[in-house]
Amino acid sequence: MIAIQTSVSKGWLHAEGGFCFDERYYFEPPYRWEQDRAIDRFLVSRFPQHPFHNMESNLVQGEHFSPNQVLVGGIQPNLIVGACLGTEFVFPPDKDSDIAGRPLEGLRALADLPAPAALLEHPLIRRLDAQIAAVRQARPDLRAIPPFFWDTSGRATIHGFLTTALKLYGEEVFVRVYDEPEFISALHDWIAAVYSALIRHFARLGDLPVTSVHIGECSGTMLRPGHYALT
């Protein structure tokens, strides 16, 4: 048996329900919780005979979803890394969030990259840390789901190393796979170490042990198997 989990898009929710996915939605967890529950009610009223959900890009697993869960830092994984590297967030009212640029574009030396553990001291991470604590203090009835997690299952979610490199470095990453595979391999090692450090940090802070890791390698199809192996 194949289970199907259906979701509406943020564009549809904006056009049909007037919902806005602005900076407040992503960075005020109680407000996001209220908006998400309002969206749930809107979908039930609009589609009373069909289980449509608000899960676009969120990777929520229906069997592990709870109405009392509140997402803290519910932002795409590679965007969190990009913001820690200095680029700005973008919040279209009718789309998923994004970042404004490629913070690693033009990088030539891996020595210029920050140590993965250093990202834990970034103001964005500290801000998310504080939000987890604030939710627990002010709303003990809610379950704070930390960044890189989307439900109560303990499944961490990241982008694949190639997809992350493309987002942060740009299209030249595909040229350097051929010209400097050692550089790309080392960059991917750094990306893996960053994700590992961030996941372990938020799993501990959110009291949500890691049970599995979902790796979304959206850009993997842009390389042939042999070239993919070089990365």
C-alpha cells in the first residue's frame, strides 16, 4: 500500500486564504503556531471530505504531527547555513523563505571557511536558542520543535551536500567538480560537519534525540553517476 500525503502551497494559501508568510511568521514561534492552526482550520472548512495539509517544503510526517507542536526556526536547512555565512533572508509573502545571495560565491581557499563549531555562536543560532527557551517558559503546553526538525519523530532534515553547495556557492560548483574535485570533496566535508554540529546542537537543546536523517539531494540529478561519485 502506498500512502499519499497531500499539501497545498503557500501561494495558494496566500491567494485563497489571505495568509502571509513574512518574517514574523518565521521568527515569532507563537505567532507561527497560531497561523499554522488557523491554516489547519481553513483547510478543513475548504476541503471537509479530503485531508489536505499545510506541509509545503516542511517534510512533516503526518503520523508524527501534533497540533501542539510549534516550529522554532522552521526554515529550510541550507538557508540557515547561508544566513550564518552572512547573507540576508528574503521573505516573500506568498512563497517559502529564501536567501538573497550566495555567501560562498568566489571562494577559492577552504581555509577561509569558518570552523563548523563557530557557527553555533552566530547571532541567528543564539536567537533560535533563545526562542526555544522562551516557548518552554511561556507556553509549557506547546512542544517546541527545534530547527532542522519538523515533527516529533526525531528525524533531522538537511539538504544534500551538492544541493547545499549549489545554493551557497553557485553554478560554478559543477565546473569545479571537473576541474578541482578535491576542492569540492573538501567543501562537502565541511558542509557535512556544519550540518552535524547544528543538528546535534538543536537536538540537545530541543530535547529531541535524532532517530534518523532525511537528506534532500534535490540537485543530484544534475550530475552523472560517475561525476557524482567524485564529489
